[in-house]
Amino acid sequence: MTMATFQAEPQKSDQPVYKSKWSTGRKIRHIVFLVLLVFISLGLPFYLLFITASKDQAEALQLSLRLPTEWHLIDNFKTVLTEGKMITAFFGSVAVTVPAVALALIFGSMASWILARRATKPMAIIYALCISGLILPPAVVSVMMLLKTIGLAGTAIGMICVYMGIYLSTVIFFVTGFIRTIPISLEESARIDGASPARIFFTIVLPLLGPTLGAATILLILYIWNDVFYALFILSGKFDTLPLNLYNVASAGLHLNNWHLIFAYIILMSLPLLVVFAVAQKKIISGITGGAVK
């Protein structure tokens, strides 16, 4: 006995079908809106900064978007470098930023490794205390009194210790969660082979933290390089950094109402950051994608 097989026809819905495709005019409007948004939020401030730094004092006081009648950018750069003592302040910023970032990354990574591998209630409390520095401001007066007591007030070493203590919480917050995703079997295999904890950390754990440490490095450099608040209270004019030097010379009257020199100073102060980010951008992105593939 044969049975006929019938294929049921799909039922048609009475509801109209709407296409999700955008019209050409709507796409153009969205693109124009995004371009204007990027220009207003990013392009316009940089444009104003550049053209103001290229003007003389009379034109710069107007703070307009018009191009300068005569370009004085190179002359303004020379004035800032010679009269503003910017070169000395640059080496001061490097002497403070590089050791502070390096020490914060190393000690923060070590602490994160211990906090991530020992999942106990005391460690959870310690972790909460460590990352509380993200929201709780440091006591500047107490820090100043402590540095004066131990003889580090107004020194680069004291400023490095302050920055390292302030931003350790940032490194711990970034790194601890990433270490928890690393298989513990890698460390156990090395421990079976007789590797010490220090060797396990520096040869296995630390190389795997490249992408996370890259992101943390960018944040720490931005914070420390542009900081003037803590440097103003702790260094007290005995040691110059770029933001502190700009504040001091502007307050002293050298760059007072000279917006063309102030903007030229800001451009020169930002150039090292742009160079660092341009060089490290590909390495950071390749590290992130490599970690994702693994």
C-alpha cells in the first residue's frame, strides 16, 4: 500500500514585511551627522589649538577660528623652549613617569597574581581594599607630612613613590581579572619541573599579560605625564615636570595672557605622548588579537 506524501504549504502571514535596509538619503544623513560630531568633538579643539599657537599675541587674544595673518608657530616654539625652561622640565617628567609606570606595573602584576590564585575570603577583602584606591582620593596632607619626615619631599624619588602608590590600584584592577582566565595548569607544570614562584611569574605569567599591561601603561602614562595637582603639593618647586613648569611660568607672568605661547607649550608637551602611542599602537593591537586567538 502506497501512501502519498503531501508537503504542506507555508502559511502566509497577514502582517506586512518591513525591510531593514536604509534608504540612500538616510545613510547620507547619518554619515554627515557622524562627520560633524567627530569634527566638533575632536577636530575643532585640535584646530583651535594649532591655529592659536601659530598666531602672535594680538591675534591670539581674540580666540577666533580664523587663520593667522602671519604664521609664528616656529617662533613660538623657540620662545617656549628657551624662556620657559621646557627642556629641563621634559627630562624631569621622563625621570618621574618612566620609573613610576614600570614599578607600578611590576608590583601591581605580582600582587594581582597572588590575589587571583588564592581565592579565599581574606584575599577577597584585601582585593577590595586594593582597588578602593580607584574611588578614594589619597590624603595629600598626610602624604606630604610622611615625605617630609623621611626626607623625600620635593624629590623625584618621593614623587615616584607617590605615583606608584596611587596607581597600583589601577594595575591590580586591570590585571587580576585577566590572570584568572589563564589556565593554572601552566603554572602547575612548571612547578612540577622545579621552577620557583619568581621564575613562574617572570617566565610564564608576565609574558601573557602583555595586552593588559599595554592598556594599563597607556592609562598610567596619561595620568602621570599630565598631572599637576600632586606635583604642585609634593614637589613644591624643587623639581620640575612639564605640567608643573607650565603652571609655574604662567603664574609668574611669562605666559600670562600669552595664549599663543601657552598653546604652543601644550602642543610640545603632547608630542611625546603622540609618538609613544603611534609606536606602541600596533604592538598593543597585535597583542590583543594574539591573546584572543589563543
